[in-house]
Amino acid sequence: MTGHVVDGKILLPATSYLGLVWKTIGLMKGITFTAIPIVFRDVKFIRATYLSKKDAVELYIAIQTGIYGINCFNLRIFSEIFIAVFAGSLYLKLLFKHLL
């Protein structure tokens, strides 16, 4: 990530948040994440996450089933001091083969 530098600080690319959530959904469903078609909605990048060359950065992913059913999820990613850095919604576009 050393190539993603803004104002002299290494930043986690915003698309990484989307990838982390997608991979987590795959783990939850027991399916390779690339086989799960999803739609992100109302995505908000709240705060940048700075990376360190020396120290690991921990992110916590919170995925909650939404009010519209089991295929809708409310999302939040928090930094290690529990400051929200990302929020949004995710909808699974389930195909028939995922239901078997």
C-alpha cells in the first residue's frame, strides 16, 4: 500500500472497505465471495484510515441483517478506537444456484 500516499500519509484505498465487506459476506455464507453478486447502496466513506509501515491497523466489520430481510445488510467498519470509517447497505442478488 505504500503507493497510495496522500499528503505524505499512507491511506487504505476506499475500495478496500468494499472488498473487506464482500469477503466477510462470503465467509458468512460459506461461498467464495466472487461467486456472490452483491449491490452496495448508500455507501459513505466517513473517515480515512491511515496505515503505518511499522504497526498493524485493526478494522472491525459489523454486518447486521437489515429490516428488508435476510438478503439485506447494514454495514459499518470501525477503526481500532471504534470510530466509524465506513457505512452503507448491501443487497445480495441471489441466483437460483445459491439457493440449492
